[in-house]
Amino acid sequence: MKKPRSLKKSVLAAFAILPLAALLAGCAGAAGSDDVVKIGVVDESEPYWDAFTQAAADAGITVDLVNFATYEQPNPALTAGEIDLNQFQTVVFLANYNVASSQDLSAIGATAIYPLGLYSTQYTSVDEIQKGDTVAVPNDQSNMARALVVLQSVGLIELTDGGTISSSLDDIDTAASRVNVTALDASLTTTSLPDVAAAIVNNEFVGKAGLSFSDAIAQDDPADAKSVPYANVFAARAEDKDNATYQKLVEIYQTTKAVQDGVREASGDTAVLLTTPVSELEASRASVEADTTARK
């Protein structure tokens, strides 16, 4: 069992300079044949992907899913042309990647927003968490900022910046906060639960850890009007954003009942399914990128 570890500075920038070959380990083959679309995902085992690939095949499009182990891999793979699209990230995550790596990947369609929940194996409510306890959050910038806002909303911490899409551990007012916060890879927050008072767990890791979505002792509201930056999206290289086949795949995801029902089921019926206009997604991405660049 790994003990919680502190966040190293500039996590995304660090990944941006890793050798591309290391990031693409396990991703065989090249994208780009006219009749096969390679899509990078992090949850290929979810049944709704079978429904999606079948619906795409019925429309004459062959989809090859390429599964990645961590969030840090699919965007470099897309940039390098190893895959054609990816679908795993929020607008904020995409924007932070673009800024950190000087890239211009684009959002071409929305999928869903998922609540971000706080889980504990020691306590059944936030009120039971003791002063000085440690809470774990994901260490990627987009999910960390969102997680910190959740912790602030339930009175566990205070943020000196009030809580924004760019909040980091450095923005925690430790004197005014009830708990200590440590940052871990998103895939490790669940395994940290025996060692911490509570942890923010990304939606896709909840079921894999044997947790139920109803176990969350706090969460944000994915239906909030200000939640567009946390919409999950299909992403493509900028030169491919108007590709008709890729746009058709977005439509298939958004309109195929078996896919939509599967997404709801996989999320414990917590997903808010989206058809947000691409113009809104891209406006949000540009705004986050501008804000992130200004803070550098």
C-alpha cells in the first residue's frame, strides 16, 4: 500500500517533457487509415463502448479503441498521430494539456459531466472528519482544482483564491483549514483510503475500487450552470476538428440509446448527458487556456 505523497510542482509540465515513447507504451499501430478510426480511452472495459463500436459499424465506421492506463497518455498519443481521437477528459484537462505542451487539440463534442465525490472508509459524514486529518485529492491540475473546491464547499479547507479552475495546494489557507491535503495520481486515491480520512475519487475509479456512488459523503453538482469546463469531450487535432466522420462518431455517442443508457449505468445513474454546442466547449477551452497562461 503506497502512503500518500505530496504533489510535485508542475505535474503536467513534467509529463509534457517525458519521452514520447514512454507515454505511448502499450499503444501499438498507427492511426490514419481511411476506414478505421482509432480512439484513445481509459475505460475500454465499460460495456457501453461495445454498443458504441457496434453503432459506428452499423453506420459504416470501424472504430478501434486504444486503452491507456493513465490520463497523461492519450493526449500525447493524439498529438503524435498514434490515434485519431480521444475521449476521456474534461475541457479543463484538455486546456491545461494544451498550455503545458504548447499544443492546440480541440474539443469536437461533449459526452457527459460526472459528479466528483468525496469518499471515506473511516467516516460516514464530513462532520466526523477530525481536525488535522489528511484528505487525498487527484494530482492533475484540472481535477485537483475541482476537488479543492469540493473540500472548501463542505468546510474542510479554505482557499485563498476563493476556489477557481486553477486552484492548487499552494492556495490552501492551512491556518484556516480543518484538514491537511495530499495529492496523488487519480488512480491511487482509492487505494489511499485505508491511510487517509477521505479521498476525492474520480468517477471512473469508483466501481473499480468496490465503492458505490451512493457512498460519497460529499460531491459537487454536475448540473450546475457553471460546470461547462468540467464537461467530458471528444478531442481531435485542430486540423481534424471539422472531419465529418469524427463528427458523426460524436453524434452516434450522443444519440444511441444503448450508449447513453450504458453511460448512465456505468456512472451509477450520476452522469449528466450532454449535447453542448462545440462553440461553447471551445469558448470554455480558450477561456481556461487564457487564464492558465496568465497564471504561469
